[in-house]
Amino acid sequence: MTERAEVDRPKRDWRVDMLVQDRSDEVTSTKPPAEDSKSAPQSGAVSGLLGFLSASPVDAGPTSALQPDFRSSAFEEAASRWLQQTFIDERTHKKGDHPRPPCFLAEGLTVDVHGTVLGVSQAMDVFRGMLVVLYTSAQVIHTASEHRFGASLVLCNAAFQCYPGIMLACGYSSYEKFLREWPDPGTYSAWDLSSTILLPLVSAWICSFAFCFLKPGANIEDPGEALKQVLLFGGSRAEGTEILLACSINFSIVFIAWRPVSRVLQSVKVRVWHDCLALALALSPLALMLCMKTLLFSEEEGAGMVVTFLPYLLFFHAGILLAACWDRFLSQLQPVGFQTVTDSIHLLPWDVFKSWLLCTSIAWWTSFVFFMPLGQVALVHDLAALRRPGVQGFLSPLWVMALLWPLAVSLVMCGLMVTAKKFNTVLRLLQLELWHVGKNMMYYMVVVNIFLASQQRSDGHRNASLGKCLLGATSILAASRFIHFMAGLSRQAVQI
């Protein structure tokens, strides 16, 4: 056992030994003056950067042999971080060494930044996965059953948030990767940008191909005409194809207009007017919808397929606005201390908390007021008959605003699921599966739509019960999960 421990112990460098000896001499020789300890930076970000970890708050004084000197060289700081991570006794890593302060303090609320950021990221992935599952279930019900009432009616009406919800999630993720300028600007490559634009477009073509050639009565006698329908999305009006195409088109529009819009926002120095202008730009698709309904087409001619994507640009903007608000919230947190608690514990002052609570309440109840007219009929009427409300396929502004509150409720539910997963094993497994589906949303959208296209070829499937429809949706998702698993095994075999 001793020999194995000696083998597993990492080898020490003689330069590190000399550094440790020099630091021990500095600590044991004289005690540093009080003003030096006070002048040390009190920022959690600085302590995280210099690798401050482990000296027990009970044993550590104003300085510690493992705490790097802020005036030391880069090599000394790197060596000190390596020592802290490698040769510290295990007792210093126990959970009780850095006790968490109370949640409510006189100055404000304490927030675990690391856990909160990780939880929000997981909640957004769970939100995507939930939308994919809801979309699959609703599409199977629409295909397999003509009569929808009760639970099936509620499920199909709830699926109306899938299209705008996926746009919101795409806007949130695109801000983090391509549009953010603070605190860590995106360092994307040309390949990342091109893949973000082209992959949804290619996926939409695959779905269009499946619906064009697998639908009942498909005429493929003229290959050229069939190929034209596939490339121009003429043979498919499936919602999955539109969602994938909208991801590419809306991201391209936002990315092209982002730099000029950012310069306009940066020119406004007053915070209140800056926020009002940002909100007005986020709601600008509403004015665009009114103008296009009035000027571009009349009652007799319908809107083209690309034009119908523009109303969902509002939800893409909402995702960007949500990500920007989250960054501002994190920037307003303050570090609690330097050596008393872990660096991830920060303080949310009470005045900042009250301002965020006020803004969130106003947004919540405003969106709820817009949702009330739609909510009164969502439980008793089939909204599939009004799938394209408005003027010949163009969504009305009130319909778009009414969908914001259900999306907010779904996001809150996903956040609660991520928070409560440690209390229940079944909930944790469900969260892991939804997280996996959300992480691979584009793959599942393509595979699910291919299954749905093949399902349309059957003629005697229009009277299925809700249980059979849910079983069919579960089978499609399980088959997609198995294909993804086999693809992962093949990729591992190639790497070996």
C-alpha cells in the first residue's frame, strides 16, 4: 500500500522545493505588518486568478505559506498554484473548511456564483430538451389523431411555445458565443460562424427532402422538379423545417446588424435611456410586422415562407436580452471576503436585489396580461386551426406577445427541476435526459422529423388514442437516442 502511494504521488521539481523553502523562511522569520495585509486585494476574481485555495481559515493568519505573494513573479505564482493543487493535505479540502455564510446578511443576499451560472446553463439546455419532447409528442398527436380533446388538446396547444422557445434559446446561446463583448468577448472562428449558419440550413434541407419524398402521393417522376421543391422548401410546410430554417435566417440577420446596433447603444451614456433603447430595439419586430402586413402583401396574396420567420425574430431578440440581463446581474455581485469563504460566494446588495425584483415583476405581469386572452381559449379550443393566425399566414403582434409568458413559466419550471434534482433520483435522471436532448437539439429535430415524415404514409392511423400517440412519441425519441449512442460508439472506435 505504501509503495502504491509513493508511485501515485506526483514527482516534485527541485525548483519548487527551493521556492517552498524560500516561502517558509519568509513566513517564519517576521510577521508582515498590518497595513500589508490590508492592502492585499479583496476581490474574489483576483483570488481565483492567483489560485487561492486551501489554507484552513482557522489555521491561516494574515498570510500563509501557500498564499502567493502579489509582488512575486509569474513563475512563483504558477508554482504556488501547482503546490496548492498537488501537495496539500486532504483535510484542507473538506467541505467544512470554508463554511458558507448565511443566505441573508445585513448587506444583502449571498449567492454561489459558480453554482448559479452552472445551474442556469443546465436549465437552458433542459428547456431546449423539453421543447423537443413537447414538439415530438404534439406532432405525433396531430399526425395520428384527428379528434383532440382533453389532455391531448392541452398538450397540442402547449406545443405552440416550441417554435418561439427554440428561437429564444438560440438567441441566448448566440449571444454567449458570438455577440458578447463583456466580460469575455467571443473568440469564435470563421468555421464556428459558418457552421452556425449553414448547419441549420442543411438540416432543414434534409427534413424538406424527407417530407417531399415520403409524404403520401409523392410524385418523383420529374427529379429536377422534385429537387427544386426540396431546395426551395416548396414540398414541405412542416414546422420542424421552418424552425431549423428560422434559426439560420434570424441569426444571420442579428449578426449582420449587431455591430451597428452596438455602436448606437454605446453612444447613449445614461443608463436609463440606454436600457429603454435596448428594449425598443428588442421589440422592433412588432413594428416590422405591422409595416409588412400593410405594405408588402395584401389579403389575397399570402406571405412567403421566409417572411413568416420574421415575427419570431422577436423571440430571438428576447433570448439576447435575457443573456445580456444575466451578464449585468453577475456584474453587480460583490465578493464577500478574501480568506473567510470560497471565491464563488458573492454578495447581492439589497438595493440591487430590489431593483431586479421590480423589473422582473413588471415584465412578468405585463406578459401575463398579454397572455390572458389566449389563455382563456387554450384549454377549450384547438389552436391548430389557428396555427397561422393573422393575414394569410402572418402572425399578429398580440399573438406573439401572448407567447412570452408561457415561455417564462417553462424557464422557471426548468430552473426548479435543475435545483431539485439532488432530492430525487427519478428527477435527476429525467433532468439528465432532457439535458442531453437539449445539448443535441439539432440532431433530434432532424431525426424526429424524418420519423414523422415516414409516419404520414400510413392511411389507417387517424384514430389513435392519447396513450398510443405518447407511446409512438416515446418510441421515436428512444430510437433517436439509440442512434446517437451508436454514433458515439463509432466515433470512439475511430479515435482508438
